[in-house]
Amino acid sequence: MSEEQLIGSLPRTRRHPPRLTDAYGRSITYLRLGVTDRCNLRCQYCMPAAGIRFLPRHDILTFEEMERLVALLVGMGIEKVRVTGGEPFVRRGLLHFLRSLRAIPGLESLHVTTNGVLVAPLVSELKELGIAGINLSLETLSREGFIRITRRDLFDDVLRTLHEVVSASIPLKVNAVIQGGVNTDAIVPLARLAEFLPIQVRFIEEMPFNGRADVETKWDAGRILADLRAAYPQIRRVDERSSTASVYEIPGFAGTVGIIGGHSRTFCGSCSRVRITPAGKLRTCLYGDGVLDLRQLLRSGAGDRELATAIQARVLGRARDGFEAEAGSALGSSYSMATIGG
Ligand code: SAM
Ligand code: SF4
């Protein structure tokens, strides 16, 4: 056998690009993928009443482009993908897209973040396609409060989704952005959902991404915890591996509560995530404007190796934390979370 024949007869394994790691040794295993910037609500903390300047359709990645990127990133170490937006369910063909993501070999879990307005009738299909968990945004249990915060009268649709997701035993997290002067009185009633339901209710510090140029209200993680402690003095912190939320148990509760110090940036040290925006920008931090234009690369015919090299370089240039990213950024609060893929 010649040398060439010998080499040709050896089993071949596919060479993957190197696993994504940043300059501080953090592995990147979690991708948040924004599939649209459009939305059927107008939450005050996310966008103005008139909405934002939504992207023309051509500027948004196609599902095929997104699927290609996800498959490439899974080969580079991404284990978990969360589909978000805007409101992901307003994009036509979303269920089909979720199914195709689910079929990507090596992807361990697929999650979705939604406002729940359109989801109740789709819950059984989501269950059947193997969605690993749903995050549902809900800032209050009062209908009037809901209308004031979201500027839409769709409270019943969201509650129906909550009910269906719990009934289908899909792991559920309820996310509530807390704004001083708006919904701090909803903290305890929302926490009580976890008394009877095996879910996690998470309170999120408001971040300055509301599509306007004003400052966020200050009801930080410490104040949220103080409100919870006043109602539940026995509340006790429990750890959850590399979670962005500080998780708490309350005696007698079926579920847990969490607090996300997104603005205090308490979890940057263990951050394992990157984002791809609906326009195909790779972002390595919410607070920074250092981005890689994947759409431009894809549409100019870049091959997988070129994409992987560019992604790895962008990840290596990632800031140490959200404060460093913000310091070097021209991003202002006129940015909406719906554009970033929150
Ligand atoms: N429309 C879906 C929803 O509301 O769940 C998904 C997109 S939304 C932009 C994703 C997450 O970002 C939601 O949990 C929402 O509460 C959060 N979010 C939006 N604006 C925020 C802000 N200014 N501060 C903190 N979280 C925010
Ligand atoms: Fe829409 Fe979600 Fe933003 Fe609310 S938070 S306006 S539901 S994208």
C-alpha cells in the first residue's frame, strides 16, 4: 500500500473550528438569537408608544441564514439557543424554523422568550417539537396595569399562555422588568405565582434600552430583594450554576423566585452568551457596540471557515464586563431591547 493509499484509508473525522472562548477564559455556550425586531406590544421599558423604526424585511436575516449560523456556532461550542426578538411569534414560519433548529446535531437545548400573546394555541406543538423551556414576560397581574405597561389590551391572551404552558409541563420562567413608580406593587403578587406553580418568577432590573433617550428608573436588585424579604422574611438564596439570576427559595413555595441584576451587571464574570440581532449583528455584550456584521459576510459569500475565524476574533475582543463595554461604546438609551434581541 502506498503512503497515499494508507492515508486515504484512515477513518476521517470532521474538523470543527475551535471552540469559542474569550480572552478571559470564558467559554461561549449560549446564543440568544433575535428573529425579528417587530412586536405586537409596546412595553414602556422597551420601546416608545409609536414603536421603533422597524427594519426593512430585506435587512433581517432569512431563516436559512440563521439556521446556517446556528449550525456553525453549535460546531464551535454553542449548546443552548434562545430564540427571542422583538416578539418571535409575530414572524411567519417560526414553528417550522424552531423545528429545523431542533434538528441541528449537537444542539442540547432550544428555548424561546415571548410576550405570550400568540402562544396559547401553539403550546402543544412547542411541546411536541421539544422546546426545553419558555420565558414569558409579564410585569403585573392586574389587567389595568398590563394595559398601562404594554399599551395593549391583551392580558387574557398572555394569561391563557401561562396556563397552557404550565399544563403542558414545559419549564416556565416568568420575567418581570421592575420599574420604580410603575409596577413595584406587583413584586409580591407575581412572586405568589411561584407559591402554587412549579415555575421561576424572575424580577429584572430595568436597563436603559427603551428606544428613548431618557434614563431608567432605579429599582435595583437590592430594593427588589428588600421588597421580597419584607413579605417573606425566610426567603433564602440558593445557587444555580452559571445563572444570570440570583435564585431564592421561599418556604412552602412550589417554585422559586429570581432577581436579575442586569443593570448592576453582577453576573458578567461568568457570562457565557453572545447575541445575534435580527439584522445579523453578532454582539458579545448588551452594553457594547462592538459588533460583527454577519449578514454582510453571509451575503458576500463567506464560507464557514471565514465566518468562524471572524466570529472567533470578535469573541476574543470581548470586553471584560458590561462596564468596560459601555465605556467604549457610543450606544445610547435610544436603542430598544427589541433591536438587540433582549
Ligand atoms: N417579546 C419577547 C418578550 O417580551 O419576552 C421577547 C423579546 S424581549 C426584548 C426579551 C426580554 O427583554 C424580555 O424578558 C423583556 O422583559 C426584556 N427587556 C426588554 N426591555 C428591557 C429593559 N429596558 N430592561 C430590562 N429588560 C428588558
Ligand atoms: Fe415587545 Fe418584548 Fe419589547 Fe415588550 S419587551 S415591546 S413584548 S419586544
